[in-house]
Amino acid sequence: MLATLSNIPGTFDYRETISSWFRSVLLLQPEVSLMDGVPAVFQLHMVSWMLLAMLFPFTRLVHCLSLPLEYFSRRDIIYRRK
């Protein structure tokens, strides 16, 4: 959010640099030269995204990928009887 708020319209267009760089990363052919001249706050945002993506499988965040289908067919859980 800081990157978006600090970006004055007309000074830096991330669609011309970061989106092209991101596309090259997804194609497993990263073009590092596309990140030249990118403000530090946007570079920090990209580094934090990559760190989160690398740590994701080793944290509890991976639970958002599971589909709890048994939830709909399981019996009610009774924590305390009356």
C-alpha cells in the first residue's frame, strides 16, 4: 500500500517494468534488467512476495489450499453434555 500511495501518477508505471519482469519470472526466464530503475519500495514488495511464496508450504498458510469436504458430512461435535 505504501508503494501505491507514494507513487505519484506519471512518475513510475509498474505495468511497463514489474509486470514484464513478473511474466519473465513465471516463464522461468527472469530478465533482471527490467528491474533497473524500479523504486526501492516496489523492489522490497517483490522480495517480500518471493519470501512469502518460498515459506508458504512450510507454514500453516498451506491449510488454505485444502478442501475440507468431510466437514459437510461429519457429525456434530459436542464439547459438553448438558
